[in-house]
Amino acid sequence: MGIVHWDTVERHRRAKGEMDAEWQFLGDPAGTTGVGVNRVRVSPGRLPTPPHSHGASEELYYVLGGSGLVWQDEAVHEVRPGDCVIQRADSMEHTFVAGDGGLDYIVFGTRHPTEIAWLPRSRALRTGWPWVEGRDDDPWDVEAQAPPLAIGEPAERPANIVNIAEVDVERNGSATTAPLATRERSLLAGLHWERLDAGGTGAPPHCHSEEEEVFVILDGEGTLELWPSPQAASNGVQREDVPVRAGHVIARPPGSRVGHAFRGGPGGVTMLIYGTRKPNDMCWYPRSNKIYWRGLGVIGRIEALDYMDGEPKE
């Protein structure tokens, strides 16, 4: 089980030039494997990072509090609590500018292995056969000496910025869901806002073979239900109920062999649900013995057997 509360995670402040923000690196202490999760508090009027873009990683931002501007490709757009900002890989250069009261957001990002070599004596940065001359000074020091970032008047918000009040809310049983980073808006991962009524549940208990999910509890309290697969149960893994509350970050990496589900507490519970998109993912539902071959669009029920079932005794 991977779970951490952000009140227990150290804050790291980085202030250079016009950049000034406190960072909490939540993914590793929660137990994520293929994604990063950070909470960032930006000082009033300041930037969290230099303008940047990623060649492979996709970043999804959710504004928790405060206000400000998102700067992307030299245009600026207003942001407020409940906004989701989607930055696809190999797309726009982007950063934020905090408003008078600062800006507080969560950012999720996909991680990708790279094959890059650094040769310190020749200052060579090598990717495969070609190489370029690199530097070992801090790029933030260089950015701190640059002229202030040009910021014009806010423009109309583009399609990669969406608020929970602007999307069609879905109601399924006791769950109310606002789909934010949908398949039409993002490529590598999805992000939803969801509220469970008191005593209510969302998705049935399940676990993934390839997809990684991260849950951030925004408000209220509830229960994380953990359901071991038959093989995990045969190895002694027990069914568990874990209390969760606002500020908890729960990581469900792929291949855990333990299903998860959430149940709302007496006042309900509100959360962010982040999940990577893996076309060959398989999903196991322990209560109903179903497997969902998601890449094929096929759901079937199977009989769970012991490893040596049917093997001849020698």
C-alpha cells in the first residue's frame, strides 16, 4: 500500500530571480513508479519555473487555491481554483505567474527513461551517437539573470484549460464526476475530479496490470478498501480498510495484485483521480472474478485456480 499525507512531506523552497516557490515532492513517498506528483505553492507575483516544455512527458495541473496566469507560448490566460491545465508532450512552452495572493497547485507528470550520457571532462552530452556540448552550472542561475518574462493582457482561455464548473458532470450511483483531462484533451494520462456521497462508492474494487493510478483527497474523509487477488491472498495478503482524509495521496502502481476502491465517510469525500493510459492494460475485479482486456474492449469472467492446480504429482 502506498499512501502519504502532504502535511508530513518536507517543503523545499527555491527562489532565484523572478522564480520563488515551495515544492513538495509527493510521488516518491506515496510510492509512485512511473509518474511524478508535486504540490507547488508559488509566491505572489512570482514564477515556479522558467518557461519550459517536455519532449516526452505530459503534465497535468490542478489549481488548489489562489489565482494567477498560465504563460504558454508567449500568451497568458487567467487560472483559478478548480482549473485543470493540460500540457501535452512536445507542445507549448509554459509556466505560471502567481496572483497577489499566490498560487497553489498539484502537478502530475509522466516519467520516461532516457539514454543520455554526460562526459564531465569534455562537457559532452550524448544521446546515442550524436553529442552536444553541455553545461554543469545551474540553469536557474542563468534564468535569474534574464530580463523579466514578458506578460501581456490575459487572452481568451484555450482548450487546454478547463474548470470543473465548465464540464458536463457525470452522475453514476453515489459518485459525481467532473472529467477534466479526457481523451480528447490529453494523450498519456487522464484526470478527473470526483465526489462520493456519504457511504457511497465509485469504481468497484479493481487492480491494473499496466496502468498507474494516483488519488489525491481534496476534502472530507472516507475509506480506502484493499482487496487482494487470489494469488496475493494465497501469499498471506489480507483484506484491509484504510481511513483517508483531505491531504492524503494514494499511489496504486501497476502490478500490485491488490484491488482498490473508495467509500465516502459520513460527510462524503472528494478526490482527484489520475491514471496513465496504457493500451494493453488488463484490469482484475476481485469481487466478481472479471478481467477487462482494455485494449481489446473485452470483459470476461474466469475461474481462479492455484498455481499447481491440474499439474500431475511426480
